Amino acid sequence: MARPFPFTAIVGQEEMKNALLVAAVDPTLGGVLIFGDRGTGKSTAVRALAQLLPEMKAVEGCPYHCDPTRTAGACQKCSGDNKAKIASHMIPVPVVDLPLGATEDRVVGALDIERALAHGEKAFEPGLLARAHRGFLYIDEVNLLEDHLVDLLLDVAASGENVVEREGLSVRHPARFVLVGSGNPEEGELRPQLLDRFGLSVDVKTPTDIAMRVEAVKRRDAFDRDPAAFAAAFAADEERLRKKITAAKKLVPTIDVEDETRRRVAELCVALGTDGLRGELTLLRAARSVAALEKAHTATMTHVKAIAMPALRHRLRRNPLDEVGSGVRIERALIEVMG
Amino acid sequence: MADENARSAVIWKDALVAADLIAVDPAGLGGVILRAGPGPVRDAWLARLRAGLPKGAPVLRAPTDVGDGELLGGLDLSATLSSGRTVAQRGLLARSHGGVLIVAMAERLAQTPAAHIAAAVDAGEIVAERDGLTICSEARLAVIAIDEGLEDDDRPPAALRERTAFQLDLRGLTHRDLGMQGGDQPRPDITAARSRLASIITPDSLIEVLCTTCAALGVGSARAPLLALKAARAAAALAGRDVISDEDSALAARLVIAPRALHLPPAQAPDDEQADAEPGTPEPEQPPEDQDSDQSPPDQPDDDKGDVRTLDDTVLEAALAALPPGLLAQLQVNAQRLRAGQTGKVGEAQNTVKRGRPIGARRGDPRSGVRLDLLHTLRAAAPWQRLRKRTIAEDIARPSLEIRRDDFRIKRFRDRKQTTTIFLVDASGSAALERLGEAKGAVELLLADCYIRRDEVALIAFRGVGADILLPPTRSLHRAKKELAALPGGGGTPLAAGIMAAGLLADEVRRKGRTPTLVLITDGRANVTREGLGGRAQAQDEAGIAARSIRAQGLRTLLVDNSNRPEPRAGQLADDMGALYLPLPRANSQMISNAVRASAPAAQAVRR
């Protein structure tokens, strides 16, 4: 594999970086959707995140790398009773690419062709969804993804389980992953059902500041010329950020939210008219992750404000008579609620 | 004539330089969009490129309908079956590693293969999951996308245009132009340049100059300055320099940044520029009128301007000089494409199982009227044969090939969505009765057109206090005519209500998987608010807001102004809607019909 560009070397695009970190701290948030112009570093950021994630413990030899400390939600083999014998090892968090042209059998898993051909044996070969379990599933150009794959993903994302009933195989295995999608809205819209699945949504724009653009081009050029040296220059920063994520992951479950904050978040969502409760829940959870990243013990309105935009942007009902973008509406509502 | 020759000479010289630059750094520069028909010019250019590439570097061709399997690789079925183990086959992208991949008729390349090629150019490797294989191999290559499109909006996918350094247009050249360069000049030593590439020094200010130039020309992507930088570096290596010179960066700006320009630098009025660009093009060494001497009005607010001025202008000038004649038209095409987003003039694309261009196969039941993909079905059944033979009882006569329902693969196609034309007719008193008659006549003619195209039509009229959907989307010409004939006129003009009703209907149409088009026939004068109350000013405001929401929807719209003389208000309304404006005083039906047809020729072209 080619060496990815370091996350900490990405110039600007704070909202996107922030959203990705928050999603990494709390995998249950529902992932991140990154929409924006070409050449703004969408794919670069996601691939950079992959190498930043701290390692995790997994059952050795399990194709779904189940968590040895938890039997709930593990695959059939790992949730059995012989817990004492399970050997575990540390593995990097999987960040799996779902390429546009991927065939359905490769995504859900299929018959192991080699064994079928050679031995006439029926064996299941796990697919991308199995590989992405407990990790990230990244779809570049998510808006171009074919409909039948989208349906399949929605199904699995909702249930956290991949059920394969095909070619005489009958397999079910856990598949919980953070969905990260990126795309260029000019090339097509995202289906509303899929849009709704994403916890956070980020719009990336070309930076207007010349100095920033110069720096971005400079760094990318330096990286292209000598990836190893460039990565070494940012190794310390990367390590620092990795530690920060690890610490935040531990801290997140302990973070409090005061009732007053909950009330204000509810007010915010009412003012914006977001559909359902998912917006509120996601916003509160995301605010907790923001607080954890900042080593705070309580999530306050400051943390809410920091993540309100990506958490709510894609949940606003579109009012045909309102010309202002959803960003402006959220900002206004925030100002009102914050008083 | 002499001018024309000089121009051709410059274009050809630049094209040759671009070929050499790509040969120096194929993967770094990503390739070229080569706009040229078949013929000696294109062949000569490709030969020049091939001559520069390292010995043994692959030069492969991908057809325009290249499949994922061919591009990415996958299972080699015959080898797999004969050997009894999985044998992988390398795809075109992997096999082009270190060389170039030529894509023929790239303007017809679908988005999926374009995305694969783009990903390979970006990452220098391909990673794919296919046929039960994980494919991962190096793919550092340049793409030569040959664009034979005749129309300006018939271009190779944006994903490719974004990643290739150069866009060359060789359409105007003939074989006579080739002799002037090439033979008599010594070919640069590309091998030496390639080895020198890594040690070229980049002056600090250069990146800033390139970024500023991009900003001044409205080029947003960070890839543009990066590609320009790499082009400048390759140019320096080619010229035998150790440091990138101004000449190199000017060349890079001309070849890389100029073709991407979206607008002209704010310091210059567009009209002056067009005048400059036309005679200025043949002589790129001679910058067009010195920018510093032409004073721009001081009250014009602009952030970039200061930066542009203080920096070395030669790079920007080089980029400007390269802008072709007919530039304004091109800029408009660029900008329109930007604004229009996905709503092109053709129906949006969608995947179907019945007709259109084939885009592969999927598992499914062939009985429900879809087409069986025999090859993929056999492929799916193949690995199972040994297993199935084993389970069948001995006494049953065995078929030599066992195919079960699970194996069925059906063909999938990509088709254009059908169009629904929504007519929004002002039936108020202000559109006096005779003109209402004209409008009705026009709609009737259009209905006939729609019928031929198998489009759906819908009819909304607004008068009195609100808007009514007289005819929900239908293909019934008869019903449409009946409703239309019965449409009464008179009363106030609730324009905002009408526009909003049309917007909602358009949304509904879109949700049903069709592409809506709106034809609004009005004089633009509103006097009833959305609440159904009188009040000209408020009604007009509301209409403006509703119109802007139509624009936000990206709805393709035509506004036919049927007032006695062209109304500024109707023009304003058309602007607000992003609509095509047709002032037709005393519009007659045939004229409206012709206009609508002219505005949507593609809709006819697509439906074959």
C-alpha cells in the first residue's frame, strides 16, 4: 500500500478534520459524510485518519475480528462458552475501501471459489462488510454508488448484522462499522435514506485564503517528492493526536451532560425543526466526544456549538421559501438559543 | 491566413511540449485531455509521446465502454477452471503502470470507469474487490483521454479533467502544420530530464505565484497549482535547468491553469479581455496589454486584486495569453456547467434493467421481463459444478451443466430518465383573454411534441386567489387538451402561489424518478399574495422569493413573457428563476412551441 498523507499535515478544513475525529472517538455516532468541491482533500483526510487510529484488541483468527472482552454482538464462534481459551492480539483498526465497482458478492461475502473449484466444498468467504466490522467503511463518490449496494448497506447499517442467504450459503455475522462517505454534489445527489444514516455531514470548500492554499500545495508537493521524509517530519504530531484519541475514547462514557444543556439542545432542534429525535441524540453524543477530546468532564454548550453544524446540517427540512443555506439557519438558531 | 498559420504553429508547439513533459513525469502530471479527431495530427502527437516514454513502458488502450473487470482486473475464468485454483487477471490500469493508458472517445466514458481511473491517478495504485479477489497493485500512470466530442458540453468526465495536467485542442490543425515543428528541431533528451527531475529546486515564491494565478482565474481545486508546479518542474528538467525559472512557470500556467479558467481576473473588464485575447493568442511571448497600466475603478471591491498586482504578473499573463479566442463563450460554458450542477439539458441518468447502455450484470430472476446475461450466469455457475454433481442422485440423467436459480445473472442498463414538462399558465385578467388563447394554443402544440417524445405533461394554472393543478403528470394528450380548453381566464394574479405549486409538483416528479422541466407563461406581474390577499408590492416580492427557490431546486425552466411589450419584471423573474427568458410580445403559439423545442433539443436526441 502507498503511504498515506499525514492527518496532521492537512492544511485548514477544520470542520472536516474535527468531524472525523469525533466519529473516531465515538463509532456509534453514525459516521461522516463529506461533500465538497474537487481537490479539497476529502479522500486524503479519510485515508489519513486510517493510520491515526489506535490499535484494538481482537480475537485471533476470527474473520470478523471480534472484541475478546465482549461476547454480546460477537460472531457465532466468539460468543460461544469457551471464553477462557480465546487468544487475542492487537490489530490496527480496519479502514476498508468500498470501491465503486465492487460486486455485491464481494461486499457481503460469498462462496469461496477456490475451495469450491478445487475440493467441491461449500465455504463462506467473508466480504468487505466482515472486514470493516469494528472499523471504518469508506465509500468515495458515495453518491455514485449503485442503488442495490446502497440498499444493502442501509440494511446492514441499521441492523449491525450481515445476513447472507445466497448460493446455498446461509451465514450471519456482525457488521458494525463507521460509515464514511465522500463525494462531489455536482455529480449527483445522495438518496435521502442514506443521507439520514450519516451522523455528521460536512461541506468542504476551497479555501479562499491564498496563504493557506500555498501551504497546502507546498506540503502536498513535498509529500509527493519524498513521502517517507515528509511522514517523519509529522510523526511527533501524529503520535500526539493518536494519544489524544485514545484518551478521549476512554473518557467518553464518563462525560456528563447537564440538564440545562439538554434543554437547550432540544430548544435548538425545535427551533430548526429537525425531523425526529435523531438530530438531538446525535448532537448530544457528538458534543460528548468533543468534550472528551478537550479532556473536559462535562459537555457544555461550547462543545455543542463546536459540532452543531455537522450534526444538524443534513437534517433540516428544506423550506422552499427560505433561500438561506442550512448553515446560516443553524448559526442563527444557535445564537438565539445561546442567548 | 498568416495569423492562422502562426496560431496553429503555437498550438502544435505547445502540444509537443506537453507530450514531452508527460514523458518526463507521466504519473506526476496525470495525463492530458486530447481534443482531436482521428488523423495524422493525433497520430503524430501520440508518436511523439511514445518516443519520449522510457523503453518498454506500456502504452495501452481502453475502449470507451471499458468494463470494471477490464480496468481493474479480476478472475481469469478459463485459467481458473482449467487449473482448479483461483487465477487472477491483471487489469488495464495495473498493466499501464509506468506508462500511459489511452482512453478512446473519452467524452462517452461513464462515471464509474472514470472514477476508477481517477482513483488510480490519485493514489498511484489500485485497490479493488472483485470476483472474490482482493486486487492491489501499483498503477502509476498517465491517462491520455482522447476527446472526440463535437459539442462543448459533451466533454470527458470532470473526474478526469480535474486530474490531468493538460487539455490540448488539436482540432484546428492539419498535417501541414506538423512540418513546421518536430523534424528540424532536435528532440530534447527526455531520459536525462527524467533523471534530473528529483533534484530540481523550487523557488519559494513560485507556489505562491501559481496559487494566486489560480485564484485570479477562479480555479478552485488544489490540484491545479500542484499540477502546474509539477509541469514547471518537468519543464525545467527538460530545459536542463537546476532551478525552475520564470519561463517554466509561465509555460505551466499557460498549459495547465489557463484551460481551467472560470473567469477572468477581476482587474480587467471582460470585454477588454476578449479584444485582447484574440490577437494576443498567436504571440504568447508578448503579453497582452500591460495590466498595470490599465486602471480599474477604485470602488470595485475585490480581495484578490491586491495580491495579483503585487506579485509577478508574468505567470498570470502567460495564462491569459493562452486563453483561446471565443473565450467568453467558453467561460460561460464553464460557469454554466458549474451553476447548473447536475441538471443538464438531458434527463438525468438512472440505472435500469430494461434498456439503455449496458453497465454490467447482477443477480436476479430473468422471468420478470429483464434480460439474462448468459456469460455471467455461466460464470456464476461454473465453480459449483463439481459440488452439484456430487449431490445429485445417481439414477437421474445428469445434465452436463447444472445451472440453478441462484446463478441467474441479469443485464443492467443505464438509461436517461424520462422528462415531465410542467406548464404553468397565467390565466389571470392581466393576461387578457386573447393572450390566454395564444398560451393555450402553444401548450397544445407542445403537448403534441411531448407526445412524440413520450414525455409526460402536467398543467397548472393560477388565477384569482390561488393555483390549481388542472392536470397531474400524464401522457394523455386527450385529457390535457380537454382541461386546457375548459380553462377559464380572469381575476387576480397569484404568481407566487403558482410558482410554488409548480415547485412542489417538480419535487414530486423528481421523486418518481423523472426529470421535471418547467414552462411558465406569464407577464410577470403579480398582484395577489400567497394568502390570497391583494397587494401588488408584497405579491411581487413573494413571487421573486418563490422564483429564487425554483432556481435553488435546479429546475430547468423556460419563461415565456406574453405581455404586450417585453416586461422588465418578467425579465427579472426569469433571472431570479435562472430561467431562459423569451419575450414574445403577442406570442403566437407556433413561436412559443418552436422556442421550447429549441431550448430542449437534447430531450429529443436522447430518446431514440
